[in-house]
Amino acid sequence: MKKGIYALAAIAVLSVFGRAVAFSFIGLDDAAYTFRNPFVAGGLSLGNVIEAFANIRHGGIWMPVTYTSYMIDASFCRMSGMPLIGWMHFVNILLHCVNAMLLGKLLFELGGTQGTANGAIVPNIRIPIIAFAILLWALHPLRVEPVAWIAGRKELLWTLFSISGIICWAKDLRCATIVFCALACLSKPTAMCFPFLAILVSWRMRTVDPVRNGEKFNFCQCFVLVVLFLMSAFTAAIAAYSQTHVAGQAATSLYAVPFAVRFVNALSAIGFYIRATFLPFGLHIDCRAVSEFWPLGMKWNICTLALFALICLSFVLTKVKALFGPRKILFDLGWAIVSLGPTLGLLGGFGIEAHADRFSYLPAMALSLMAVDILEIWRWNGVRDTKLFQIASVVIIAALSCVTFVQLGYWRDDATAHVRALFCDPGHPRAMVHVADAKCARQHDFDGGIRMYRQALACADTVPKDGFDADDVTAKLAYALASRGRAEDFDEIKRLGAKVLQDVRRDRRGMMLDALGTAFRHEGDRERAARLFKASIEAPDRFWPKASTIHKLSTLTTPSSTLHLNSP
């Protein structure tokens, strides 16, 4: 029967998420993590793996195991001829299948062996309840972001290794627990919460399971916990450094945002996850933080959190107390809060995203844990109407699957994902920039792209400074104007790039330099245009690709065109 549940979970996940294999990439992080990342694009090699471990500043996050998985993808696709992006999507879906199966294994482990109801010994968990709980998590719309987004691989991997480690901890497999915890931390620093989850699991099994009731930690278990906490502390230190010393950016403070703002944001984020769990509508990529301290969205989220807290308190004081006491429900809530902890901003680093669907990937397993506990209580209270449960389960899973299938369609490509973000949040400047990028680069709609770049700059003050690079957007606007090529555009390009003309080192990506070079070439100043094109090509964080700028330089007949170039 257990194998049947695992097969059902795999088939359901593949049926709902399978079409993501045909999706494109998302401009936000996908390229930077994979095919435009030098030590990933080169494929699996000792040098690239060493670079993944040594480069703790790339992308502001240290995740060498995740990068290594991308390297394996790149090498496999190079040898097999399979399309890289489609294969990466397929691997994400497979990992989600495995995580759904591991959730089932965890539910069986935490269910205990047996319990007593009205003097009779009965099993703690029924197979249909487990199946419902797995599908409730695996097919929820909140799972779309980490599965359909190639950059969401880190969520899938740290969850896979964390759940595997927790299962090993429950089985008292000490060495395996340490190995899986290390792999989880190397997949994403959020795994720093692992030892706290292990303690929660031990507390539940030692207070709820009649067989293990009253057991104490022995010396070996205490030693393992010490090792786990040391790994957690090391991971937290690396994460703090990575977030504040992002490659190519100036160093920032981990506590640049006041604690009061971070605390309100944390409450709002928890409220959002609760609301999105029960009403999964309006989900989109890149949920921004806003400059206003107490916006309307936060008020609704915190009201949701307060209502949920009152419901849980009422439930704990009535239904659960008559059976096991509040331990199981407290464990379920503790699982969610502890695993969300590193992403809530209370530890520092908040300022760009208010919350993100992917952050709830492992914490949302608490919903399945709670569903099992509540359904057990319902059954133990003498309710035997299995038909009602079966009908309700089918209706809930079918409804979630339909919403998830629709939500998945918003992740076909970068433009679709950010158009969805603008639909849900019309004033989102970063989404405007991504949509403008797509209009200019893919649709050649420069008029529409230029209008959206200008609108994004006008909204720049609605997000924290570290969440929006106005200089970069200005450079994109100038490049779009140069590509459109109207006479009046070139005068505006020179106005936008006045500071870069004074010091070319201001433009590290070379996009503004390219636009300025185009403007001066149009005016006939070939020598100055050649110097600007060459500076653009040699910019330290050069935008991709270089071929177009090299071609522009090669068309100039001045002596500057014969200068040595560092070709890509």
C-alpha cells in the first residue's frame, strides 16, 4: 500500500507539472545561475566544483551543491544533445516527485506505531489519510514557483536533503543525519534551521508515541546535535557574508532595515502564507517589499495571521486537549515557524522581497502534518463516514490541481511571469523592467519598452534602494533609445549618460557606453564612438552578448577600430 501511495504521488505530480518541460527560462536569476554562470556553463569538472565552493559571493547566496547539480545538467545535455532548459525543468519536476514521496515517508515515521482509543488498540495513521496529505502539499499552487522556476532548484534540493536527514534522525541513523544536514546547508543556507527541526521531531516522538514516550537523549545523540548546530552556525555566518557582499555590488549592512520594519514584515509574510494556503489566488513572481511602513497588503496579512492564531488556540483548548493535549498541533505550527525563520528577515537581510511562494516549500509540509493529526482526531472521536472523507478529499485535490495547472501557465517565460506580476501588482517597478526587456529584445516593440522603462523609473521610490538599480534601468532605457534610432533619441541618450561621459568607469556593464557610442556614431564622431564601444566591450560586468558591440566597432573606419579587442 505504501508503494501505491508513492506511485500515486509521482503520477499526480507529473500530470499537473509535466508541461513545464516545454517552458523557457525566467530572466530573474535563471541565466545568472546557469548558462551565463562561467563555472556552471562549463559543465561538471573539478575546477568548476572548487569554484562553486570557493565563490561565496556569487548571486549573494552560497549554494555549491545546487550549482553542482546545474553543472551535471550542463554536462549531460552537452553529451546527449538534449535542450538544457527543458532538461533543467524536467529535473525540477523529478525532484518534486521525490520530495512528495519523502513527505509520505516522514508522515509514516511521525505517525508512531499504535495508539489507544476507548481501550482498543488502533493504528495511528490510515493509508487514505496519508495519500490525501501528500497530494494536498504536492499539488498546491504555492508549489508552482519552486518547481517551474529553474532557479527554484535550491528549494527542492535543501528540502530533499533536510527531509531525508529528519527521517534518518527519527530512525537514529546518526552519520546519515550529519551527511544529509551538510548537503542541505550546501544546497541553500536556509537549512540552518535543520537542528531545530530535529529537536522538534524528537520532542514529538518522545511525547506522543507511546512506544518512545519518555526517552531521553543519549550521549551519541547529544554529540550529533552539537555537530548539527556547529554546521548551522557556520552556514548562518556564510549566508550573512554572502548577502552583504554580493559580487559586483557595494557591501551592505545585514541590519540596514530597522528591527520594527523587519518584525512587521515577518508577521505580514506569515499572514500571506496562511492566506495563500487557504485562498491560493493572486500568486506571482517577485513579491516586492514597499517603502511604506504599514501598507494595506500588510494589514490584511496580519489580520489573517491573527484570525488563524485565534482558531488554533480555540482548537488546542477544546478538541485536541481531550486526546493528546496540544503537542501535535504545537509541533505542526513549530515546524512551519522554524523552517520559515531564516527567510522572514528577523535575522537580518530583509529589504528586497516581502515574501516569496518558494520560501513556503518545506514549511508548508506543516499543512500535511496538521491534516493528518486533525483527521486522526476526527476518526478517533468515532466518526466512521469514510465516504464523506473520500468525496471531500477528491474535491479538494481536484480543485487545487486545477488552480495549480492555471498558475503554472504564468511561468511559460520571463515576459509571461512578469506580466502576471504587473496584473497582480500594477505598481511593481522591477516587473515593469522585465516586461520592457521582453518588449525590446524579443518583440522589438521599442516604443512600448521605452514607455515601460520610464514608468519603472518613475516608480523607483516605491521599493527599497537595494531592490531597484535606477542606474541600470537608465542604461537599459538609453540602449532601447539607441536601438530605436530616432534623431531626437540620440540627444536624450547623451543627457541620460552625461555622468558616464565624464567617467566611463561608472558603467560597469557597458550598456550605457554602447548607447552613447551609437549616438556619437550617428553624429559622425567616429573616433569618440570607437572609444566608447571599446570601453563597453571591456566593461568588467559586461552585459551579454558582446557580438553586437564588436560589430558596431568593426564598421568604423577610424584608427580606433584596429585596437586590440578581448573577444568573447
